[in-house]
Amino acid sequence: MPVWWVVATILVAIACGFVGAIIWSRRRKAKPFLLPVDLWNSGLQPSESTDLFLPTQIEHIPESAKRYLLWSTPAGAPIPTRARFITSGRIRPIRGTNWAPLVAHEVIQVGTAYSIESYSGRSQDFTGYDLYSPGRAERRWIKASTKRRKVVNLEGGHYEEFARWRVASSRLLIPGGLVPGPQVRWTDGDEDGASFTVIVEGKRYHFHLMIAPDGRPYKLTSRRWSDFDSPDGKWQMLPYIVRFSGVYRKDGYTLPHQFTASWGGDLTEEYAVVEMEIQDAEFQ
């Protein structure tokens, strides 16, 4: 057999393999679910806030809580009713697995709704959304891998309880979102932190916020409904910790810049599930 024939055969085989790899990669690339509700532009959103943050609103709460609210929101500034964020970082929803890069676009309607559109870095091998609004709670994710494509569909029931906690805790991302009112109550506290309760659709969610001397929040503890690390898929109340660091400023408001969330009340690397930082924010 001529040498040129052998060489040509090898080159054709290599080319076919390369083309096949491209086709396989495109086939397994995650196709995103489309977010069914646009909370930022839809009629679900309230009008721009007309409420102003005044020191008289926080006269009867713990001193540490006052420091936090004055740190985040200037006196006389409007209290936003909604916000949207672009965040980036990494996620690991299953303990012991590898971290995946994550970019998220989040919209929060204070006290009532949120949506999060997420994708995993440049490859977009992980993509999907989370949505909660009154009467609707759902998660739609696709995670592609070299072995199989995993589709996650959650709605109502357990996930609704999981998502309501997210609505309650998201007030921390809204300047003035924890000013006392019908849905927010600060209770006991000391120089290092204070406890508060948020009501969402008649259900109460309890938190404790650790606060630095300058008013910067640095740790949130709570209990959250989840099936995390459950071998039989059973949902249960688990300790949940969010650690904050850095400072992000926008339009006169101040927020923590980075946050790391962990299940099980353990801040070690093993139990961390998400690490994110704010890239951009907009308030109304």
C-alpha cells in the first residue's frame, strides 16, 4: 500500500474524529429554559418607591440593627421596592462534587417575588432559572455532562417553602428592606448582632444577623427547608449560614460585595454551596 494512501487515511480519520467531537459537544450543550415571567418589566412590579428612610423609623430596634440600617441606606434616601443584580462566582449544589462557575441575573420584588436566571460560565453547560411569585414557585435547570444531561424540574410543595425563605432573606439585598414594618420585625439583639423575623404570605422566617461595629453585616444564620445532602431525597429544616465580606456601593446605597452560603451550620469548604459577588445593581 502506498505511503501517501496510509497518510491520507490517517488524516481523514483525525478530521472525522474532530468533526464528531464538535457535533457531540453541540448536542450536549445545555439549551436554556426561558424565564416565563419578566418581573422587572411586567405589571407585577410596583411603581418606584416614594417611601423615604428616616431615623425615626428605627428608634425602637436593637442598636446593632440601627447601625446596619444606617450603614446601608442614607437618611432621607428612597427605600427601593425592587432591584436587579448581576452576580458571578461559583456553585456546588451537591457536597463533594466539583465547583462550577456561575453567572446570575436576579430580580427582586421586595417581600413578594424574585427571579434568577443562571448559567455556568462560558460553556453554559449549566443553565436555567428560579422563580417565585404569589401562587407560583418553580426551578428549571439543565446540567449537561460528558456522561448524561440532567434536567431539574421543581415546583410547588417543598420548593415553594424553599423559595419563600429566599424571598424573606433577599430583603438583605435591598437598602432599607429591613426597616421595621408589617412584614419585618426586629427582636432581641446586642452589640454584635440582632434577630429579625420576616413574614411572607403569612409564614414567618427567622434570622440572626451579625453586625460589625461600623454597621457592616458579616454573617446571617437561619434554618431553611431543603433536601441538601439527603440520601433518600427527604426534605427537612437545616441550619443555613451566609457569610458576607467586602463593600459594594451604588447610587448612595451600600451592600456587602461578596457572600458565601453553607448548609449544616458549617462554614468549612466542605459544606459551602455557593460563592458569589455583585458585579452590578440597579434599584427602583
